[in-house]
Amino acid sequence: MLVFFASPLILAVMTRYVSLFSRQSDILPTTVKDNGPRDTRRKRTVLAIVFIAIAFVLLYTLLHLYSKKAVQTIQRVGKILHPPSIEEQLNGIMNPTEDTFNDRLSCPSIGPRYDALRANESQYGIKYFFALDLYNCASILPTLLGSIVESIRFLGPEFCSLSIVEGRSTDGTDRVLQELRSPLEEMGVKYYLGHSESDPKDGSQDRILALANLRNQALQPLIDERDLYATDAFVIFLNDVVCCPDDILELLHQQVLQGADMSCGMDWNDKMNDVLFYDVWVARAINGDTFFEVPQNSEWNFAANLFWNEPTSKRKWEARESFQVFACWNGGVVFGAQLIMDRAIAFRRSEEGECVMGEPTLFCKDLWRMGMGKIQVVPTVNFAYTVEEGRQAKAVRGRVEQGNDISIDWQLSPPAMVKCARDWFAPTWIPPLS
């Protein structure tokens, strides 16, 4: 915003100096005043031009330095004053490769790396179940749902379903999701759209329980219509994130390649002038600790130092190799659908006497209890929560094409202890499955 305050100031200075040098003034040096009218006017003109040039250089410099933030501010104001129409949103979602919708993440085309994921007609049932809980996220729908639609087209629409639970949106998210039904069903996609008035933050109920219920609601069609789904079906559960089709497909690819029980990306936000890992309260490294150290004052002073006390994870993260963790979610995951269909596992809150953790952490904990601790992070899959943060995350933290297929040497037992951090000011260490 500095440029908006500085520009009027520079213009005022320019005006002041032009006025000074356009008339006889006591401010002018005596040598200028005493050399005759014609010479005086010439020198005043030269000095005025010099000051205008200096002001122009200063203004150009400020615009160059702060143009990025200025453009972002103007774009945000523009979206508020003139939001895209429902038709524009739908076109951005259903035609994600077109350039008609500008405010979206730029994504590469899908390459042959993922051809093995495509279902064929000899297979029975829906194989890919996309699940989301969405609230007031109209601005990212063209990127998020556009990436899902492009992934579905690649995988085979008749082998995909999309389940969305929308809640209490006031920005048009609900209308866009309702209008999606017709084009999705024309594609051959099974589409479930639910609604919930639950507000996890209003204090009327336990927050984790409310979040768990919303996630379970999105997965409910797997139970209600399980006969439609293949026994080897996958759940792709995404937050309201900005992503590309290759992020989704890479999670699926690594899930199959590594023989994983669950695969997570990494999510980032723009904080403290850096691109920092977001889901620190949920995620636990394979040593049981948080991905970065959070001190008692809850500040993110050490957020840039990921896996500071887990050298194997740190090395693999820096090399962009998939690595095992105790728990993760990080904006988006893939796991097998059979456990949901069999009601063997569900999202939940902590039981009485159990460490208070997020519902994704407890989900991972229950996987470990079932002997399914092959939980991995795929560090080239980088999510964010706004389009601009998505661009920064891709630029700073990497894209899918920068990864590799190095196999994980799975640890079959959980860490000896896991950090319990109901409150950051009083963390404790507990047995992993207690």
C-alpha cells in the first residue's frame, strides 16, 4: 500500500517545485534572479525539468518495488466490486485449460506418467471417490474444481464420483456447486451434493467433533451406495486448496507405487514473509514430533526449520523424495475406500482420557492401530489456500515434475512416543496408540 500513499506525495512535491520555478521567488538563489528575465526563465525551466525527472524516477522505483502488492490489492477490490458471474465460474471449472478465467493457478498438461491410473472397461465399479467440505471459497473454485474435473476426464468420468458437502456459504459457493450438477452428470460423473448448517467455530459443539462429522458426511455415499464402488477404490479427500491436476494424480501414483495406506501432500501459507508449512497441529513426523518446533508462546519462529530433529525425513524432503510420517493431512490425501465402506474407520474426536488431537491425526492413529502405518508425505505435491499463495508455493517449494520415485523403506512400528499438543504452552509426550 506504500505506493498509494507515496504517489500523491511525489506529485505534490512535483507541483510545488514547478510552481516555485514558474514565478519570481525569494527561494531562488540570487545568481538566478540577477541574470535577466530570459536567463531566469531558462534556468527555472531546466530546474523544473530536473525535479520532475527525479520525481518520475522515484515514482517508477516505487511502482516497480511494490507493483506486485498493488496489483493484488487492485484485483481483490475488483473481485469485491465485480465478482465473476456463475456462468464465468462454471466455464472456468468445466474448461480448466482455457484462458478465459485469469485468476487461477497455471498448471502443466497431464503427461503419460499417470496412464496406469486410467480405469478400463473391464473393471467393475467406480474407482475414484473425490470428497470435499467447502465453505465460502468461490474465488478458488475454478482452480480447485477445475483441477478435479481435468483429473476426472483423464481417469475416466464413468469411474469417478464427486461428493461435496457445502455449508453456510454467503459468497455464491453454494450456487456454483448447484449449477455444476448438469455438466458433471453430462460427463458421466456421479455427483453428490450435500449441505450442513454446522459451524465448527461457533462454540455450540466440540470443534473437532463438528469437523469429523463434516468429513464423515462427505464420505457417506461410500456406505450408502457401496455396491457402486470397486473393492480397490480410492478416496481423494481435499481441503479448500489451490492445486493442479498433477498434484491429485501424483498422490494417487505414489499411493500405488509405494503400496501406501495413506498419502498426503504438504500445505503452505504466506506468513512472516516466507512460504511456511501450515498443518503443524495435525502432522507428526515418524519420530512422533511436529514438523517444526512450536514454542510455548505459539509463535512460528522456527517454522522454516522443518524436520529439525528427524534427519531422514529432512534429507528426503529436501531431495523431494516421499517419506513416512506418523500422521498427516496437509491439505489433501489419498487412502483406500474399502475401510470406509466396511465401516472399519471413521473420523472422530478424542475419547475421554485420550490426548486431544485433530480428527486427521486421530484417523492416522487408528490406521496404525489397524496395522496400516504406511503413511507418507509426497513433498512435490504442494497445496495452498489462495491462488497467489499457490503460485508462491509452487515457485518456492517445487512442483510435481521435480520429484522422483525413490521407494520408501517402511517402518512397521509407530514411534515410541508422540507429541500431544492440545495447547502449545503445555505439550506432553504420550504412547502413540494410547
